[in-house]
Amino acid sequence: MTISINDYKALSQELDPDKLQTQILALLLKLQNVERGSLWIKRDGMYECVEALGDKSENIKGIRISPQEQSIVGWVIKHGKMTIAEAGDSRHFSSLEKNFKIKSKLILCFPLHLKGQEVYGAVQVIDTSTSGEQLNLDPAYLTMLQDMVDIGSISLRNSLEFQKQRREYDKLSRTLSSIRSSRTIVGKSQSVNKALKLVENYGVTNYPVLLYGESGTGKELFAEEIHAKSSRAQKPFLTQNCSAIPENLLESELFGYVKGAFTGAIANKSGLFEAADGGTVFLDEIGDMDINLQAKLLRVLQENEIKPLGGTQTKKIDIRIISATNRNLEEDVRSGRFREDLYYRLNVLPLKLPALRERKEDINLLTTHFLNREAAYSHMLPKRMSPEAMSIMVNYNWPGNIRELENMVKQFQAMVPGDTITERDIPQHIVHPEITPETTPQRLVTPSGHEKPAATQSDLGSMTWSEMEYSYVMTLLEKYRWNISRAAHAAGINRSTFDSRIKKLGISKRGQ
């Protein structure tokens, strides 16, 4: 029997090592008209059978033979050449067939070459016929078989290497996915260490926590860390921004609703509180919650129960509430805008987060962290800051806090052509913060990545609509220290609309 072109093609194209091992062995058995054979790989200092065909093959596959033991496979791997052996050969590892009813009569074994004389395994075919004359031992035929084995050997080694690279790639992909999905509290300043100490202490309790801090200081990140340190860590952590949606919609999002509660309520729907049962709910911008809804939230804290919108029955729940605000709630209590009883219920464990200007020693760490993270997002090497550029970054007050710094790093990653960020790459309002917009033309970084002077009334016509909108949104955000609600109010639109424009323009509103 001869080898066809399709046989060679099948051996050269298969990338799955398990399938290729079977193909090589099955083809050899077919060409030699026998039914038993095995394929061995040198692995971890042993000779391991990775494939076996024929009677009792399940007892052979997975067997490992030490190089110190006599075996035909070991001899072939050591000497790198084909051999023919009878059952009585001193090299035969006969104990392997101790419980076999049909034993080997004649064994033909080929080395698996990688490149040149390097041998990484062996493949053997076994004649079990009574006469032991099934194998074709014609020298020319054996040479042809060795050529076929050599081709299969290279293909098998390539497929094994491919699988190894694939596993490494999958591992790297999982690592990158973990980096992308995880957010880390970065900082070594005294104020951050103090806050982290309180996170540790608060984590072991079940009391409500109220996070204070300017917009962009990472309040949600600290809330996640408190949850992770608590006994509820394996339960849900769900977030709701209280200023992002209207009052009636916010109530249905938090409490759920029953069928028929309002137009469009065609089925019962669980709310955030019920979905988070056993876990933690983070209520961001709690100070913007409507006064009527505050009363319903108070009942959740007092009675641990909820009543869905339009429902008549209450449901018991077990949740921990962590809330956050950038408002002065004590002042809101005095003005009657925020319920005093709710304030004291929420403020059992207060945690004040420092502004970035109060932790300048962390700016270098944060900048490096964001540069590395954004490089991982983009599958690029991270850029580095020149000492002069980093000094400018540290000296700037960052009114938008960590969020503003994060956005600046994204601009660096997208727009700086080289691998080093220098003073020339930093916007002028950061380089010269002492110069107000009224005394010097501002520079605008447009969504398309071009830098140009901020518009005056005389040159508005030179800007595209997206450039003008980008400039307007950034101006409002910086003016109101990245308070989305106040910026939206100043723009004369509701917060959700303003928020959607931020996303469309590519301006990140994510915290640290």
C-alpha cells in the first residue's frame, strides 16, 4: 500500500495535536496492515504514551516509562533511528503486556524527529499475528514510511507548539481582561491610607456608609472595596446614580413594580433592592434624590422591607446601603431639601475622600497606572512621562480630580505620537494654571485629536459642530468641577441627556 497526496496533506494541515497523533498512528497501522500501535512523547524526563490504537489500547495510553527502564521506545528515542524487534528482544518492555491475551510478535518503531537529529518521541506499530509476518519490512518501503513519519513528526511538533502558544495567549488574554475589568485604588498618601484603613474597619460591619467627596474622587471604587471586604462579598454589588433618571423612574428602578402599575407595565419586575438581596446597593449622588422618594428609602433602612410600585404587599430584604454625595448634606438638611432622619440613618459610618490636590504625592502613581492600563486596552506599549512633564502634572490642582487626570492620560495615549510625553504635549491650562482663560487663548483638543484655540464669537464659523460641542461640554464640566448635575442644569437640559452627550463625545465620566 502506498501513501497518497491526501495523506500527506492531512498530516500537514491538522493543528490539533490530539487529532494529529491519531492520524499519524492510524495511517501507519493502515499502511502496515496491523491493528495495534502507540505513539510516545518525551515529557518531564519520562516517555509517555499519548496515543494508542488497537486491543487494550485504553490500558496503554497514559503509561509512562522511565529512561532507566529497558524499552524499544526508549532505545529509539535515545539513538534516533528506526528499529525492528521481536517479542523476545531484551529491549522490549514486556511487563506492559502482562495481562494482554494477545501479545506482540514483531515491533516496528520510528523516531519522531523535530529538526535535524533532535528526537522528541517515537511511534511504534505492532504485529500480533501468530506468524508475525504482517509487517512489510522491505527497506525501500520502510524508508518511505520514515519519510512520512518525519513529515507527521514536524507537523505534530508544530501543533504542540501551537497549542502551547495558544494556551499562553489565552492566559495573557485572561490577564488583560482582568486588568481591563478591574479597578484598583492607587495611592500611598497619608489621606488615602487613612481612608483605606476606614474601609477595612467598615468592611467588617453591616452599617450604612456615607461617602463624601468632590466629583471624580473615586467614591464608587471605595464603595466596591468596602463591599469586597465585607461578609457580603460573594453577593451582588449593584449601583444606581440617583440623579441620572427622573424621580418616578428611579422609584421603579429601586423598588420594582407590579403588572399594571403604570402604562407599559405588562409584567411584574424586581427592583434593584430586591435583586441585591444579601448584597450591597451603592446609591451615588444621594443628595439629588427627590424628597418624596427619600421617605421610601428611610423605610427600607428602618424596616428592611420594600413595596413595589403599584403593589400592596411588602417584601423583606437584606441589603447594605452605601451612599455617596458631593453635596453638603448638612446644609441641605437645614434648608429642608434633605430629610434629617434619613441623613442620620445614612451617615452611620462617614468616609471623606480627599481631592486630588490634597494628595499630590499620588499623581505620579495614578498617571503611571492609567498609562499602563490604557496601553493594555489599546494593545500598545505604555508611554512614559518626561520628568518635566510629570512635574507639571504634579503641580496642577486637577479641579476634576482623578476623572480629569484619567481623561488627560487617554488623550496622551491617543494623540502623542512618540513613546515619551513631554511638556509640549500638555495643554496650556495645565502648564500655566495661573493664567486665567480671560487673559490667554485656551487650547481645545477636539474629538478628532487636533489642537486649536478655543472659539471666540468671531471664529465660531471655523469650527465643526462636534468641536464646538466638545469645547462647550468641557468648559461646563471644568467650571462646575465635573459635577454632571450642575453642568447639565447650566446647559438647560436634563442630566440624562447631558450624560449621553458626554459619552458620545468620548469624554469619560468614570471615577478612578
